[in-house]
Amino acid sequence: MKSGSARKRSGWLLAGVLLLFIAFVIYRSLHIVGYRCSVCINFRGQEVCRTVDGPTEREARSGATTNACAFLASGVTDSLACERTMPTKMDCSAVD
């Protein structure tokens, strides 16, 4: 069996590792911006525009398209069709 001080040490070590992991996740979440894309999609007579930030232009554009289609489409088939629709407006720029 472990003594009381060894358990305390293990507990503190686990708490420290957990805090470092949480800090890393928060840091990565806040420093992900590299590009900002605004995408407008017209699908089945409705148009929605969404803006998304992402680490690369491709990911930001894809995120904005997916986000817009989430409002316009229902179901997997509609979502896939919407995401293949050519945007009516697309503007991407680098963010510092």
C-alpha cells in the first residue's frame, strides 16, 4: 500500500498535469486564428452568410460553408448538396 505522503504527491502530480492540459487547450483555442472567411450560399431559394476564423484559408472557408449550410439544409443529403453549391459571395483575408 502507498503511504499517505505518496498518495498526496500522486494527487498533486495528477492535478498539475490536468491543469497543464487545460491551459494548453485554452491557449490553442484562443490562438487558432490565421484567416477569416465570409461565405454566402443560396440554397433552395434561401441565402445565408456566415463568417468563420480558422488556422488556414481552406479550413476557414470550409467552416463558413458548413456553418451556412447548417442553417439551410436538413438531413445528410441536403447538407452534402448545399456544401457542393457554389457560394454567391466569398471573401477570405489573413488575420494577424
